[in-house]
Amino acid sequence: MIGIMGIKTKLAAEDFFAARKRLLQMHFDSGVGHIGGNLSALDAMLIVFHEYLGAEDKFVLSKGHSAGALYTALWSLGRLQDQDLKLFHKDNTLLAGHPPAKGVADIPFATGSLGHGLSLAAGTALAFQLKGNGAQVFCLTSDGEWQEGSTWEALIFACHHRLSNLTVLVDHNNLQGFGSTSEVASMSPLWDRLKGFDAYLQIIDGHNPDAIRAALEGESQRLRIIILRTVKGHGVSFMENRMEWHYLPLSEAQFKMAIEEIEGSHKC
Amino acid sequence: MRKQLCDALVARATKSEMVFLTGDLGFMALEPLQETLGQRFINAGVAEQNMVSVAAGLARQGFEVWVYSIAPFCYARPFEQIRNDITFHNLPVKLIGNGGGYGYGVMGPTHHAIEDYGVLLTLPDMSVFVPVFDEDMEAVIARAGASSRPAYIRMGRGEPPNGYTVPAYAPWRQLTCGSGPVVIAVGPLAGTYIDAFEQLPVEYRPNFWVVTELPIEQNPLPTELANQIEKSSSLCVAEEHVRHGGFGSDLLLYLAEKNIAVRRFRHLYARAHHFERYGSQNFLRRQSALDVDSMLAILKNFSTPEGSQHD
């Protein structure tokens, strides 16, 4: 596989730490929340963007509220610059709270309303199949997003059309906007619901880079679904598995504490 | 119009980038298109939200995408997908809704589409086509297909009088001439008035126009029509669409901005999604006072000095 920059770059541990710090810095500078779900999704996004996404491939962020992780991944590739990130969530920015419709070439669709991304990715994958160009599509959904009926419509379509060039990553962090996914609308475990479909289903540790890589290298004769078992707020202990970090911005003291923890864990 | 639609799309299917999506509809009508397009004819199933977003995904990669369903299933169910995925990205997806207005008649209000173009024209860069006669479909498909905008085609059934010679397609067409008021109708409804208007004495016969392309911003009034309105100052608009967001209000805004005064204005429109009883399209038109007798009563009223101010 060739990465988006044309060179396969296997990420090292320090790359994940650096991206996590930059994500927190960006959110702190802008006073913006939605941090927990960014931290749960960031590791897989970094691996896809650096190690698997070719020049013709597309990545669709269906859970648009993790735009911060998307911007950070593009920053880590040099596709966005520090000056872009400094404007995140501010007036006259390209980087809105959810992925923009125009202005960033690596972002194919404005998302943010849940339940659209998988269909958009399926249409893109079908286009690539009709063209016969061999390009791949990656789509990252949340776990709460599977409460949207349109996501199931998209799954039925993608399986029926055997979109083997489409990989669905599910950021399964167990928490949504106002409760845990099992409390709000239990399908727990989601993978049992998905097992009935004609797709290649894998359930992995969403923060283990080698497990993510192995899953992305797996069978590709059918639609590929990878359940990333993740931790909301991953890497910052006071955020982990806490629903409030779906929304809250960081205070200065919390930001310093979070950075110290990341730097400390990196040194270990 | 479905046969003419199919013929026009089959003729277009030589374009390798053309893809057609249907929401499980088209039995006994679209089989020739299915055969011609092969794998580029996709029955997306009973899943309109997904179908519209898939269409956006295909269009983003350069395909010319047509989406077909019964009208309300084409725009009402997947409205957010049209808004976010098609129009926010200005993708030229063409939505084809069959049975616009009260076209599905006694099938009931779930199948009617009387707020369709008003709703869709709130979206950025959207174009609407309301073909009047079956013969219009070829030109409508060609014009919609050539446009870089997203578009909605409201299909009905052509209703010209017996023996009528259908005029060549144009976005605006004058169907009768006289010294009476100006009447403008949207789409196939126009055909139901032609015969009655032609039988009126010339001094009462309206200058009767039909419009096929909306909004006015994209399809301004012909100068001749604007002059007729200015001269007559009596204007009636008929449309099988609810009052809010319809062509009538768009037209009045346009005329106000152009400083064209209208002293007497009457609007015939779809008055309700459902009434006390169900019935055919013509029954529902009568319930809404869109039928020819209601139209003639308006014209008669226009002909009196105090006329329409009190009815």
C-alpha cells in the first residue's frame, strides 16, 4: 500500500503521541469540545492516512464531530499547516466544527449529520468499481451512528453490491451524546447485529496499531467492517470513558495536565 | 410521460458516465433503459436516503447520475440527503419524481407531491423542470442533463385537448392569445385549460402562458409576457402546488422588484394534502378549485369593474 503522500510511512509510537498533543493543542487554542470522540478515533485515522490511503483513494469521516482528528491527521501528513489549525473553529476558517464541503481537497464530503457517510462512501466505492480503477474507500462511523436507519440502508447496499473496495471502521467507544450506547438504544453487542450480513467482520483493539494494520490487510472479497474497540478520551486518564468529554473544552489546567500525561507516557 | 422519459434516457445511455438509480420503481416502463445501461442501471431498493447519498458519491467521481422514484419518495423522505450531500457540494444529480402534484389521485396523500418544488427551491442552485406535455420530455432530459446544477424533474401526464398540436418546447410558452387578463399555469395543468380558453371570445380570452422551468431567477419572464402583465394588470396563476413556496409568490416578488404593478391577482393552488374524501387527480383539482370551471369563474370575475376584489 502507498500512503497519501505517495510513500508508505509506518508510524512510530512518537507519531501517535505528537498527533494526540497537536489535537489537544488545537482544541485548547479554540476552546472547543468534542475531544473524547476525537481521541478514540485518532489512532486508526492516522494509520489509514499514513499507511493505507493511496493518491486515488478516499476517506469519508461519517462521524463528522471528529473533525478535529481528521484535521490533525491531515496536519501530520503536511496536508494542513499549523496556520490552518490555528484558525480551527474560528471566524473565516476553512476548518469548521464539522468537515467542510469545500476548500480542503482531501475531504470529499461535508459530514456532521450522522447517517450520511456510509452511503456517500458506498457511492464512491461503486464509482471506483464502475471505473475499474482499483481505488479504495475508507469510512469511519461512530457506534451511536448505527441508530440511524440510513446507516443500515447503506450497509444493505454495500453488502448487496459486494463493495470489496470499501472498508468501514466503527469507532466503538460505547458512549454517545447523552448516555452510553447500551443505555440509550441497546444493540449491544453491535457486532452480533452485523454478523448476519455478508461482510468480512473483524473486532479489534482500536488503539493497537499492529491490530489495526492486520485488520486493514485482511480479506477483501467482500465489504470489510472493522469494529475498533476504543476508549473515549483515549490517552488522557481524566477523560477516558467519561461522557462529558463528548462536549467539554479544556481548561488551561486540564490542558497542561493532559499534555504532561501524554509526554510522561511517551517517556515510559 | 414514462415512455418518453425512458426513450430520452435510452438515447442518452451511450454516455459511459451515465448512471441511473431507481428506488425499486419502473416496472413495465423502464426495462429498455435497464437493458441498455446494464450494470449502470441500479435498483437501489426501498431505501431512498441511501439512494440519494450514493448518487452524490457517484456524481462526486464524475458520473452523470439520474435518480428516479415516485415524487414524494424522491424528495421528501431523503430531503436532508439532497440538501447536505447533493446541493452543499453543488453536484449535478438529477432527481426525477413521477406523479407530481395530485398525480397519484386516489392512491392518497402519502403519494402526492404538492410541496415538492417549493421545498426543493429553498436549496442552493437547485433547478426544477415541470414538463407540460409528453413531447417535452426529450428536451427536458437534454436540458437537465446538460446543466451543471442539481435538478428536480416533476413528472406528470400530458393533458392536451384532443387534436391539439403541441408547441415546440420552450421554458415559457404562450398557449392562447386574446385581450383578456394574463393567466400563467405551471406544468401539465395548463393543458386542461386550453380548450376552454380557445372557445372564449377574443375580448375575454386570456393571454395564457405555461412555465416549465423554475425558479424565475434562473428562467426570467419573457419581455412579451412582462409587457402583457403591465398592460392588463390582471393576473391569475394556477399551480398544482401549495400556496407557500409556490410559483405564485415567486412571481409576485419578481414583479414587485421589476416595478410591474398588478391590480388584480388571483391564485389557484393545491389547497390541502387531503380532503374529506379521496378521489382522482381531477376530483382533487376540483376540491382545490384548480379545475377549468373554477378558472373560468375567475376570468368572468376579472371582467367586471369591481370584480375580484370581493370574491
